[in-house]
Amino acid sequence: MSNYHISQNELMTSGHLACQGCGATQAMRFALKALGSRTVMVMPACCWSVIDGPFPHTAVQIPIFHTAFETAASTASGVKAGLQMRGDHETTVVAWAGDGGTFDIGLQALSGAAERNEDIIFVCYDNEAYMNTGVQRSSATPLGAWTTTTPYPHLKSRPKKRMLDILVAHGIPYIATASVAYPDDLVQKFYTARKISGMRFIHVFAPCPTGWKSPPEITVELARLAVETRLFPLLEVTDGKYYRVWKDLPKRPVRDYIKLQGRFSRMGDEEIDRIEQEVEERWQELLQRETLREMKTSS
Amino acid sequence: MKKVMEGNHAISYGVQASEVQVISAYPITPQTQIVERLSELCAGGELDAKFIKVESEHSAMAAVIGASAAGARAFTATSSQGLLLMHEMLHWAVGARLPVVLANVNRAVGPPWNIWTDQNDSLSQRDTGMLQLYCESNQEVFDTVLQAYRIGEKVMLPVMLVLDAFFLSHTSEIVDVFGPDEAREYLPPYRPAESLSPESPKAFGNLTGPDNYYELRYSIFNDMQRAIDVAKEADDEFERLFGRRYGIVEEYRTDGADTILVTSGTVTSTAREVVDELRDAGRAVGLLKMRLFRPFPTHEVRRVLGGRRKVAVIDRNIGFGVGGIFAQEIKSALWGVGEHLPLFSFIAGIGGRDVTPDVIKEIMDITDSSEMPTEEVYWIGVKDEQLSYLTK
């Protein structure tokens, strides 16, 4: 991945409406560098429905179709079919959803599209809560996090939904996790996805300073720490079976990540230790899966 | 070519003749034969369309919205609970100005479960901005599929075609069908002015404030009004090419009639027989069939009902807390233009209960028996023994 050349062409423009330090904005900018201009994007309700700007403006130089919250995958399926019936077999159709539109309200349509192996790329930019509506918990919100609907002492009492495993169970051609702290890797994964046909799912970790109560200037640092603490491992899964896990990264304690964010300010040492233990178990499980069925071909 | 077919298959062949490019649907009784036959037509290469077999009606409507936004002609079909699940996306198709066609087989809404016909599913979509056309026969069903695309694509609004569960959906009749080659002059390929295309990148449906949203709704209202004339033109042109016409409303034996009975759907066919019988007995009654419900044919209703002595409306639906929905709409059309004729509002046939000639005769007798209605809403055929059981 180190040899990959990232396009200098910017399909995302200035003038968007994101908060300072928004990870979702970086995700879009990098993703478009790989996707290119022959892309149509379907966008359900999410931060990006605002970030893109109000009528008559848009902050990206590709067509965007805004759709209802739970319909990213189903609308994108229709767009792809419509383009094909008009003789356009080249254009990449992307559903671009937040964690709410993926983990929660959009899950049924996503599962349907995955089971049908629709020829679309579904992207979840994950900022771990309903940020656009003002930081309410989603099923992507991690254990122990503060949100406006999980106020102290009723902090999030359940762990983050294991979305990756749900997608793996559908046996789709390509799944990847990516992070805005690793733009070369993120771009490479979108480039890989673009060349594959069938259902592709890319889970992009995108910190939200507004919702996480973290300084905007450490967005990239937080995203990197999420990977290095192994809270959010970088990996690829093909055909629902073959794993490749990014292992050659330094291991950092979960505490380093937790302590930088106001949303975890009430978290005690014992709880952090429990999370560390859980993260380690998950990591070992991933490595076992990789050992069992390692991805043979380089993508 | 004349064939014997059920109403559901008449829909499927109408879709084939319309050269629909993308279909998405989810099965629900009594709609299933529509999608089964369409699946066969696609599988057999008789219809060159992509059929997206989704996991819910909500996704079905979302998928045809996506396809239509990409510039393809798109179709879906549903019934009852399925239509209600689609509700959010019906608004979306309207706001996005996408002329998809939806066939809805009128079926009662639960609970309790009931698969038989009534109109509450479609009529509760009244204010979505979708056009609604109610059919009386399988021939009308086939013909209306083509008319629906022609109308919808001219005003850039989605169209719902409505047929009664079982009385049409599962009943075989003779239908004169034709294929795409004969249909093309009437219904040329769909070529929208705007669609999703990388050559012309635009954002569709993004955040729009009070400064612009208001006019967008005004334009939908205006195009709905315009759809009345467009629907008339579509019917005229259909008659010119195929020799059949339906009108946006239809008058039956209204010449010299004092009392007009208003119906929709298959109740109309029964009502025609009753009107003939009453006419033979010397009673001056006529019939008005409502075919176009949205946009509401206000001027036609005024023209047909104006100057009569009485009007009786049969509603196979109920607006709880108000009354029959067609009756409300007709009252509203007549009010304020000097028409103060007594309107007798009847509820009948809900949940698929038969509306027999005797039921319609009872309705006409009640209408004849007093100068003014004695009740806001007459429920015909309520069984006392059932009621006493329910109140125990």
C-alpha cells in the first residue's frame, strides 16, 4: 500500500457545512479520490445530508441522490438497475450512510441488498452516534460512552454492535474497514472495491469532535489510536471467508484513546481494564479467523 | 388479442406493454400473481427488465425511486399493509418528481387480519401527492397501466392504479391485450429532462429552506391540477388508438335523473344493474363512477351532480370520526358553488363484505324515503347480533 499514488484531483470542494475537525468530511474527500467522477452517490439522512450544503449548492462534483433514512441500500440498488437499463454499466453506485443508517434503521435494507449481492458499494462512515440530530446513542455507540440519550449515570450499557460479523455472514465479495488516519490505505481499499463487482461494504472510522467532546485538532490522532489500540482493527474480508488483518502496527493501550475524549470522562480504571481485555479477546479471535482462512491473493 | 385473464395478470401484461425497465416488489396477498407473472415474463425474456426482489415493500418503493431517478421506467405493486409500509416513500417519489407507477390491490387493513377488499389502504394515501385511478374491470386495469405511465410522465408525478381484491385481482375476464409494438405510439420511451448522470453531476433533494420549499410544493399542487386535463387527453388519445375510453369520471344513465348514485371500483358494475332495474321501474336514478380520485375531478363532479335533487354516495371505506371518504370529497366539491343538494352517505362492503344488488336497492330506498338525510352516515347491513357480542 505504500507505493500507492493518491490522485491530486479533488472531487470534494470547499464550502461544505461540516463541523471543525469532522472525520466524515475527510472520509468523503479520500473516498472520492479513489472512486473518481464516474460515481453516483445515494445518501440517506446523516451528517452528510447537511455537510453537502443546502439547495442550490453541493460540495461534491458527482451526482447525489438524497433518500429516506432507512433506504440507502435499497435506493442504491434501484439506481444501479436503472443505470444498467439505460446502458450505463460503468458508473459506480455508492450508498453513503452514517452508523445510524447502517447499524440501526438502515440494517434491513442493507441486509437485503447484501443477500441479493447488489452491484453497489455501501459505505458506513461511523462516528458512533446520531451526531446530525445532536449526539444520541446508536447501536454503534461504544460501551460506557456519554451521549444525550445516555446521560450519566445511564451511560451506554451495551457494547457496540459487531457490524462486521453481520456483513461477513452475508458472504459478500468484499468487506473492508478503513480509517481517516490512514488515507493511503483508505484510498487503496476504495480502489480495490471499485474494481470488484457485487456487494461491497466499507466501514470507515470517522471521529466526531462535537459528539465525542474531543478537540478538533486531534481527530486524526484519535482515529489512529482507535486502530493502534485494536478497538477498530484494519482488515479486509473477501467472500465472507478470507481474512487479512493489518497486524504490523504498534499496540497502544486502550486507556490512551479513552482518556482523550470527554464522552468517556466518567470511565474508571476497572472499566477501562475490562474493555482492554475484551479488545484483546476480539483481536485473538480475528487472528484465529485469519489463520484459518487467510486471504491468498493480494488485492 | 383477446385473452381470458385475472386482474392481476392484466396488470402484468400492462407492465410488459409499457416496456417497464425496472420492477421491484415484495409479495403480499392478493397482489402476488402480478409479481409472479412479471417474474416469469422477465425470466422468459418476454420483458427486458431488471426485477429487484427486495426484503420489504418499503425497500421496493425505495428501489423504484432509485431506478426512476436514474432515468428508467419503473413499476411496483402492493396491497394493504404493504402500501402502508411504503407510505414514507410515496411522499418521497412525489417530492422527487418521479413518475413511477404502483398497482395497489385494495385490501382491508389489520388488525384483525382480513385479505378481502376495501379502500382504506389507498385512500389513506390521499395527501401524498400520488395520482389515484380506481378500476372497474380487468380490461380497464390493463388499459390504465398504459394511461398511468402516460399521465405520470407528463406531469412528473407517481401514479397509483387501484383494483379491488379478488373481485378483480383473482377474477378472470376477457381482456383485449396488446404488446409493446402497438403501445409505443401511445407510450414512447421515458426520457426525463433530468436524471442521475456522472456527465451532469447535481444534488437531488438536498436541504431546502423556507425560501424555496414553499414554491416546490406549489409546483406539485399546480401539476396535480394540470393532471386532470392530462388524464383527459390520455383517455382521448387512448380511444383514438385503441377504441376504448373511460373518462376521469363516467356518467351512466344520468340523463333526466333526479338522484345520482356515486360509486367507485367494482361496486359500480353491480350499481349499473340496479340503476337499469330502477329505471325500468320508472325511478329517475343515474350513476356517477369515480375513476380519478387524485387529483379530485371537482369540476366534473359539480357538472354531473349540479341541479339534481339528491345524491347518494357508497363508500367501501371509512374515515373514522368523519364518515365515508368519497362522500366527504364530493361534499367538499359541491360546497360554496350554490349546490345545496342533500347528500346521503353510505358505508358498505368494508372488509370484503358483498355489496349485492339488494344492498344497493336498500341504499336507493333510504335515499328516496326522506327529503334530507336523517343520519350523517348510514352503515348498511350492520348485524345486531355481532354488535351485541362485541359489547359483552
